[in-house]
Amino acid sequence: MSEIGKTISKNPPTYLLSFFFLLLFLLPRSASSADVLADREVLPNGITLLHSEKKALPIIKVVVAIKAGSLVEPVERAGLANITADLLTEGTEKRSSKDISDAIEFVGGSLSVSGGADYITVTLSVLKKDRELGFDLLSDIVMNPAFSKEEITRKKGMIKGSIIRQKEEPGAVTSKAFLKAVFGDHPYGWPVEGTEESLDRITPNDIVDFHKTYYAPNNSIMAVVGDISKDELRALITKYFHGWQKKDIPVKSLPVPQFRNGPKVIKIQKDITQANIILGHLGIKREDPDYYAILVMNYILGGGGFASRLMDNIRDNKGLSYDVHSTFSAGKYAGNFQVVLQTKNLTANIAIDEIFSEMNRISSEPVTDRELNDAKSYLTGSFPLRIDSNDKIAGFLMAVEYYNLGLDYIRDYNKFITSVSKEDVLQVAKKYLNTKDYVLVVVGDLGKASLKY
């Protein structure tokens, strides 16, 4: 999921607000939202191209998002999308993995790939003088990966090792159990990296077929930011991506996650001193019109660091946890709400009670004027920090396109936030916070915790 889709999240405390505002005045003009202008066009081969020329530094940043994430893989081969993406830089038909890394490192650039649920991303950063090499390497790994059996075996081993280590991490265990319970059979409910069993089912032919099916220009978004003109960019794409042709992309039918009827409590025994707790339920899609009111509401509830009610109650007043925060993670097709904390096993019941108390309070009475104004000030004041570099701008533009927010989003964001009223906050809290139909996951010493839930 992208930065846009994860906006409603844990934020810095209020005592840092003045520091953030000072930074805003110190930002170069090219970092202001008014100057992040981009051209959008769909090229003949189907690539959606976003371009923003920035001449302050002789650097070019490219982010290619291909809609080939875990959303489109079969559940019995979970991890197929991720391992396919991971293998892109592990050799092509004409270059070895070492050839690729040596070439990009020699010019001081970077070339990386990241898997995800909605899409995978290929990211390139090069100096303007090295743009030919950069686009040559970028096109080569996207269009001509080798997928050698040796690299597949090695990569599977690495991913399995990571999965095994995660089983010993209480936070990872808690998160995976929560997402599975909330999303069920929807791909958002299974780990992007897959499982040990599903990885064993993936064959080299599966990887080759997945790449042939979903890695297509008409299934991709390319965001390019930096010291490059539109004519220069078109020439590079024509030269290095000319062989990338449109394909018919199969449409996968996705199950619709259902809000559960009644609570579901998952208890996992681990001999640890701190109980890891996640409490939450289904949330919203990114395109939901209530997104901005929820953004403000969540900041006040638990997304605002030390400014939030959860932190004030559970940490500052009762000393139950070092950190507690809430998030509304809004994806393309579904989202979730969760409150996350760690507390002593003996105080797990009290901490959970206080989460419910704060959820009920914000759902039953208006927030204060100060809380509302502080939330708006932070959310609008920190927004330019998300687009203060070519790297961030490229990722931002790509996410704006994917979530159909429109290029005017950069100018309209502040308006969306400042228009939220106390009544709006109360309304969305009543609508989207549920203290009856929830998922509660607790990983800890269950004997000491003596959970009443």
C-alpha cells in the first residue's frame, strides 16, 4: 500500500508542531505544493505517464508502479507477486545481477524494486548525465528478467528465512493474525511475502507466466520527476521501452470483506513480559468521501502522537504503555482500523477497557475546538513535508494517480482538511468506530493476562 493509502496514521507529538512549521518556511520554493505541477498523458503503448520538471538539481527520479501486486495472485500461491518483483534485479537476458548492481553503483545511482498488495514499484535515481544508462537498466529489468532457477531457489530461501524470523516477533504475529481475521479471503488478509507452504508451491513457470500476464505498459504508471524535459523523457521512453507492448490484462474477481457480526478474540500464547495487542475492524477505501473527516478524527483519537487521546489516557495518565496509536489504513479496495499497543500482561484488560472507553467517548460527544484546530494545523502544516524532494514527489504523484485523486489533489488537500467540522468528526466516529463488532488479537503470557474478553 502507498503513502497516500496510509495517511491516517501515527503522527509526531504537538510539541514538534512549531518545529514543523519552521521547516515549512525553510523549504525551497520547489518543494511547495503550489509548485508541484505535473503533466499527465497516456502513451500509445498504454503507460500512464506523469512528469514534473525540476531543474534545481541535475537528478532524475523515476517510479514505475505495475499493478501486479498480491491482489492478483492465487491464494494457494501467495507470495508469487512478491518473489516475481524481487527477482527483477537478479539478472536479465543480457545482464547478471552483478552486472546490474555494478553498473548503477558506478554512476552513483540506485535501482530498486518493492513488492506490495496493490502494485509493485521499480524505482530509479540517476544524475541527468547518466539518464541513458538509467533508462536502459530500468527497461531491461522490467521487460527482460531472466528468472533463473538458481536465483529463484536462493530468493525463496531468503524469504522463508524472513518468515521464520517473523514467527518469533510478537508484533508481526499479532499483525498477521489481525489482518487475516479482518479481511478473511481477501488478498489484503494474507502476507505479501506468502507463507512457507505457498512458496513451495510456486514454480519457475508460475513466475514466468505471472510476469508475462501482468507486466504490461497498459497496466503501469510511470512518474518522472527531476531535471528532464518532456521531449527528453519521451525520447528515452521511445528508445528503451519501444518493445513493451499492450496486453489484455485479466480481471480478477475479488471477494468483498464483510464487517463481522459480533467480536472475534484471538489469543496467542508466548512467554513474553509484554502483551502485544491490536484492536480494530474493517475500515474504508481510499476513495471514500469521508476520508478527510476520518483523518482529522483519527488524529485526535490516536494518530496524533502525544496530542492524541489514547496516548494521554493510556500512557500519560495511567502509565499502561510506552506507546499507543490508532490508524485507518485506507487501501484501493478496502481498509482497516486498528489500535496498537504493548502493555504488561497483568494490565492487558485495563488497557483494552481504556481503548473502548476512548472509542466510545469520541463517538458520543463533540471534540473540543482546540483538538479540532490542532489536528487541522498539523495535517495541513505537515503536508508539504511529504513532497519536499524529487523522491517524495514521484511517489506521491504515482499514488495520486493510482487512487484516482486527480492532479488538483495537491492544491485541494488543505481545503478538504480545513472544511472538516466538529459535527463531521462526531458523525464519522459514530459511523466508523465499532465497539461491538471488532477483532481483538492478544499475543502474550495468557496465564498472567487472564483476559476477560
